[in-house]
Amino acid sequence: MRQLPILILFSSFIFACSQQETAPFETGLDNYPVLKNVLDSADTYQVQILFTRIDRNEHMNPLMETYSFNLDDERYFYPASTVKLPVAILALEWLEEQNVDNLTLDTPMLTDSVRPSQVPAYVDNSSLDSLPSIGHYIKKILLVSDNDAYNRLYELLGQDYINQKLAEKGLNHTIINHRLSFPADEIENRYFNPIRFVDKSGEILLEIPERQTETIYSNPERPYIGRAYYAADSLIETGMEFTFKNKFALSDLHGVLQRIVFPQAFLESERFTLNESHREFILKYMSMLPAESDYPKYEGPDYYDSYSKFFKFGRDKNPIPDQFRIFNKTGWAYGHLIDGSYFVDYENGVEFFVSAAIYTNSNQTLNDNTYETEEIGLPFFAELGEYLYQLELNRKKVLRPDFEGLKFEY
């Protein structure tokens, strides 16, 4: 990710470092009270923001300028489900590397178990054929952030592959070292289930034995969060340690988004190595709304349009207008809310990247289910998204973007 040193004013707040004497825009925050409060109390909410403005040249290639607020890639926050995005993309990169006949993203993937901490997966009743596959797991990850789907791809790839691949691409502030919502300690998370890929007749196309990593991927600064936390029903009067928890700095999340949307803007060594079909598959399901999916099917009031679309729409459970598409991945845990998005308004030619992280846990107690998500977290994302959308909606561009490559059949 290329960050340009520009001064932006968020009302009276600095929105970036500067070499320019004048700000490209300056707007009051009177209509955005939660956003103003969070920016006023940036340390309390541990807020970090990245915003990328996009212009297009005559070849429709992106010209990107990135602005930051309170960014610190060394300051730990728990990334929650945002780590699922790079793992989903890397699963397709791994698939292409295998070069096995008839091995596709739809090939049945059967996960076995050889340790007490491992759980097998031979069926998936939410898929069309009731069988799990890489493609179906990716759909579940990107549509509703399914934890088990992420765990299965984590078990397929293993820690070495995931972390080494991301580092090779210049994503140097990321550590992925555990399953999600699964009772495995740091040792068990270094063991990965045996897996078989089979054709429709049950013939094995590829068999992968149990593996383990000898490398310990951990946060060397041994970060602690909060002043207390609950373990089962017991209150522990100390901060929770996150040494063996995932790390995914905001600049790396933002960089993953930019690499998958605009790979041509990066050196070949920094890109995800995907064919165009696989790249479009990721983009389609990043932007698809839960109700638009048939397999898996998500119905009812729980899966509203903004279920995992925080920017601009926040808590609003009304349908998102068709003119908007948000290619994104969210995370939500331990009082942290994170969203990394490529935001598009097809009708008005608006496009921008925005990623943000916020911590809403005023009592500094983890696992007590008492967070200011509804009062502060989601309204912050809604107001920040609306603020940036209005800025870009009213900004004159020399060339209107061509979105034809980003329109999919849903």
C-alpha cells in the first residue's frame, strides 16, 4: 500500500501527515455527532482510519491517494473475522498451485480428524450437493463470516503457508495463528487436519496428511487488552493476553482490499496469484448480500442487507439501494469493530476505499457482553461512511470510472 503524505482536516482534526500546504477538502462535522465524538476521543476508542481516494487515467487504471487518521501498525487490536478475507483468497491461490486434474473450487473437500482437538467435516447441508468444498467455504465466509468455514480453510493451508505468503506480498504486519471460536490452545492450533479431495464417485484426487508447524507465530510484544475478563463464569482481574491471537494491522487489511480490487496497481510479487475467474469469484461474494445467495441460503430478519456492511448503513436494517455495492470484510469481537471496504455507487460514479477499527469497551472487561456497539461502534461506521461518501459524491472527477468489470449476476 502506498501512503501519500497529505494534510486532510476532519473539521479541526488532522486526517494525515503532510507535505502539501493546503488541504484537499475541509468539512465540518456538525451532522456527524458520533464520528466527531470518536475523533475527539481517539485514544479512548483506539480508532484508526485509512481512506483512499481514487481517480482514473485514460486507460481506467486507478490513481490512488491514501490518507490516515491515528494509524499505528504496531499498536495491537484484535482483528476478529477480518483475517478470513486473506485466508479465503489464499485458498484459491493454493488451489491453482496444485495443478491437479479436476481439482476445482467446487471439488468435495473432506476434512478428517486424528487428534482429540480436531473435528471432521464430511457433509455441508447448506451446499447444493450437501458436500463441503473450498468454494462453498469461501461463500460462507464472505456472505455471513462463518467461523467453521474459515477454520476449514485454515486447516487446509496451515500457518506456514498463510504467514509466508502474506509476508511475500509485503503484508508485514499480519500474524494468523489460530482457529476462531474453537477450543484449541496455541499448540493444537499448530496441528492441521488431514484432508481429502474427491470426485463425485468418491475417487481421491488429492490427499493431504496431517501437518504441523514448528515455527511459533506469535505477537512478540505480548499485548494485553482490558483490565479484566471472564473465563467461563470466573472474572479474572487482569487484562487478557493476546500473544497467541491473530494480528491483522489496518494497513494490511486495506492492502488486501486494494490488491484484490486493483491488482494492476501493485508489483507482480505483491499481488495475489489468481486467475481472473477466481478473482471475480472473490469479488462477487465480497459484495453479495446474504439474501441474494441460494446456496448457502440465508433468510429471515437476522440476515438483513447491512448484516456485514458497516460503512454508511450501520444499524439500518432497510434494504441497501441497488446503486450501491460494498466489497468488504468486517470483524467484531472483544469490543473491537473493524471494516475494510471498497465502496461503489454505480449510479453516480463514486468509488473509494475505507478501512477503520474502533474499540468500544468502556468498562474494560472482556467477555461480559457489555460493549458500546449499538451506541458508538456501528453509528461511527455509518457516519464515517456517509461523511466520506458525501465528500466523494461532491468531488469533480476528470474521468468517470468504468464499473463494468465489477458488476456481477447475483
